[in-house]
Amino acid sequence: METNKFLKEFAIQDYITLGYLYLVILGVVNIVIYYTGFNINIFDYIAITDILLAPINMLFLSYEYTAMIIIVIGIISYLLKFVFLGINKLTEKIADEFSKPLKKIVYQPMIVFIILFSYKFLVLSIDMGHRVSSKVKNRTYKLNTTLTFVDNTKKDVYVIATTSMYLFYVEKGEDIVTIVPIVGNVRAVKEIKD
């Protein structure tokens, strides 16, 4: 198989680069899914640093999601290892019986892991975006932040997200997202504790 031969020639840094590129793409998809629920074209408000840090940000969106993804994917990957070992043994038997060259399954567990991880991550991204946008539309959110602006006015708001340059929030009783540049507008951000 040419693909397997090609992948075997990769060094560890090539795999790390491909893995990071995969996570960046997933992170960008997550950002787009999340902000689409608010009818915001996020590409107008993000910088390259937001895109490059997307993989790290997506892992820490929610500790429950991160733990669930790691546990579920770990268990599935562990179980798939045994499934594919069984398939390899079966293909060896079939190849021996028919005297055909053996084609081993080498990268299927990795491909299945990537597909399962992508699926689980996208489902969680859609769910999180839908939950937050429905809270805003139904006005069932709790104010979670006190913003102090440069003119010393304060507002209690529901912050839905931030980028490196912008703050996205909803004011009390509103269902419209306000987007404010952080630099030159916001002096302090303080979390409201229950």
C-alpha cells in the first residue's frame, strides 16, 4: 500500500505537525459553529493568534467535555486495538488459504480514532453553541461578569466569548450580542460569583 509506505517515512515531527494542523482545523470549525448560532461572522473578529490557539482553547472550554472526550476516545481506541488485531489474524488466514499477498491493516485504528474524535468533538461543539445561543434567545442566562469601561462605568453582563481583541456579551434582559474591542474600551473584567 503506497499510503502506508508514505506514512511510514514520516518522522515524529511530521506526525506532530499533522496532528496540530488537524487540531487547528477542528478548532476553527468549533469557533465557526459556536458563533454561527449568534449570526456572527467570526472571521471579522479573530486574529491569527486565535486560530493558532484554537486547539488549546477547545480543550479547556469545559473540563467535563475534555474529560469525557479523553475517556470515551481512550476506551474506544483500546477496544478497537483488539478488533483490528482480530481482523489482521483473519486476513492472514484468508491470505494463506488463497495464496495471495498479505495486506495488513496498519493505520485503520488511527483513522477510526480521528473519525470518532472529530465526530464527538463536533457533536459537543454544536451542543455547546446551541445551549448558549438558546439561553441568549430565551433570555435565560445569568449575568456572569462585571465590565468596567475606561470611563469608569460598570455593567453586569453575560459574556458569551472573547477573542484576543474582542469581547462578546449580552446585557441584562437583552437577546442581542454586543461586540466591543477590548483595547481602549474595557479597563477591567470581573467574574460575578454566585
